[in-house]
Amino acid sequence: MVVTETLEKHQECLKRQREAVKYRLKKLAARQSEITKKSSVIRESIIRKYQEIQAVLDEDLRITLSHLEMEERAAASALDGLMERNCSLIQEIEQDLARLTVALDQTNTEPDAKSFFANPERQDIETVHRVMDLLKRTDPSSVSLDDAKAEQILSLANNMLLLICSQTPLIQTLIKSYSSEVCLDPETAHPKLIISHQGDSATYTDTWQRLQDLPGRFDTTLNVISSQGFSSGRHYWEIDVTGKTYWELGVTYPTIPRKGTTEDCWLGRGDESWCVEFFDGEYTAWHGGVPHQLPFTKRFRRIGVLCSFPAGVVTFLEADKMTPLYSFCAGTFSDCLHLAMCPGHDHNGTNAKPIVICNAPSPAADLRRVAPRKSF
């Protein structure tokens, strides 16, 4: 009897737990649907705005071209009128020449012809005056487009282009507004990494430096993390990887393992960090030890790292054109995040260049703003 009651209670407990998990699953599905719908609404709104911008530009182009075409038609019409006047005078001269030819060919000139050619000198003078007057009145240079106006239109169009270029890509303006200054913490750097005085670069050296074996120092992986940690807001960093053949970049919790040969010490191999790796011409995104091969082969010059606490997202970008490489969604970050990097071995000189933070504080910056490090 006791055993039966115990089993029944256990059964009821399992049923309640099952219902709780089912309810959570239902909530997760609803949330997924909500996010998909919300994302669709945002996407459609953005598309409409771009379409409105395009419509405004198309209408402005139509009006501008209409003005130019109207001026062109007016100038062409004026030139048509001038050409008609020239053609009329040519016809009159041709008629006179024809009549004169007939008169010269006939021995007995008709009375009207004799009258017409009675005073040829005076008629020559009149003809010359008529031609000169016509040539003066029909000077081609008297008809022209408003070149100064056209230059002003081009200048205004160029200014508009510069304005648009200064605002696009829009995502670049937005993401760069999240830029946060960080400097690398030399007390976390592997002994084979040289950290610059400004804390903005890490360079591999084949010499094992005699450094204090601190609890927070990586002793196997060639890693270093930032002094500053962030626990709210949005933060963006750009890292220059020009000329390098191997590197790892990402963000990490301060709890990432730092000692020994465990794989969790590598960026992205454990649950404490997220990274993108470039090795042997291939890009791979890592988190929790799971690799995600990326469809890129170009050797990028700068890599952007964006972390958003409100969305729980870590995004990696090609910084020059803001091309997204990969995004991880953690949901909610459980700790503060530090920028982390590994410049890699020099690979016989092919990977000797440093890895450089582009928005690190200047040497004169007050480094006392550095957030206190957690104890390890």
C-alpha cells in the first residue's frame, strides 16, 4: 500500500512536471511566433521607408528632367525658326538665280525680266544687306541652354549624393554610435603576447616573457581580454586584422577557464565565450564548442564585434561595408562581457602582424575609467 501511494505520488509529480514543461514549450513557441511577426512588421516598415525615399527621388528626377527637356524644346524651337528664315531667304535667292539664268539664255528678254534686272547693282546691294541682316539675326550662339542653371542642378545633386553617402549604410551610422572604448589587460595576456602600452594591440612573440603567473593570465591559449567589462546596453568594437592569416575574435565572460589545456580555454569552445575564427582562408563561428562554417573567402581588413544586452545578441560583421558574418543569440547574458582576442602564432612570419583595436582609448585617455576586474 505504501509503495503504491509512493509510486502514485511520483506519477503525479512527473505529470505536473510534464505539464510545466509543455506549458513552457507552448510559451516558447508563442514567443517565437511573436518575434517572427514583429520582425516581419519592422522589415515591412523599413522597406516602405526605402520605397518612399526612392519615390521622392524618382519624382524629383522626373521634375528636374522635365525642366531640362522643356528648355531643350524651347531652344530647339527657336533654332527651327531661325533655320526657317534662312531657308526662306535661300529659296528667294534660288528663284532670283533661276530667273536670271533664263534671262541670260534668252536673246529677246521678256519685258518683266528686263524690268526685274534693270538695276542689278542696286539689287546686289539689297541682297547683300538682306543676307547680312539675316546672318546677324540668326547667329547660332544667340540660342543656348542655361548652362549656369545646369551646373547648379549638378552641384545640388552632388550635394544630395554626398549627404546620402554620409548616411549610408544606415546600419553603419547606427552601429558606430555604439562604439565603446576598451583596452587590453596585460595581466590576462599569454606570456607569448606583447600588449602595446596603449592596450590597443596584441602581437605574438616566440619568446616566453618572464611575467607574473597571475590567476587571470592565460597560460596555454594565446588569448587576452579587455580590462573593461560591460553588463548593459549595446557595445561595438572594430578590430584591424590586416595582413593576418589566423586570428580569433569575440566576447567572453570573465569566468572563462584560463589555465591548462582544456578546450574551454579557447574562445568559443565553451559556454562562456563567443567568437569568429579565421584560419587557412576559412571563417568559422564558435560557441559551446559547436562550429558554424561561414560562406566567406575574402580576407577582410576589419572585423566588427557588436554585443546587445537588451537582445542578448553577439553579432560579427565585416566592418568596411557592415556585412553581417554571424549572430549568436544568448537570450540573456548571465555575466558581464569582455572583448577577447587571439592573434595566433606567427606561422613562419606569415601571421606576424599585430591584431589592433581601432577604437581603443588614446594614450592620454584617463585609464582610471577602466571597470574593476573580477577576482579569479
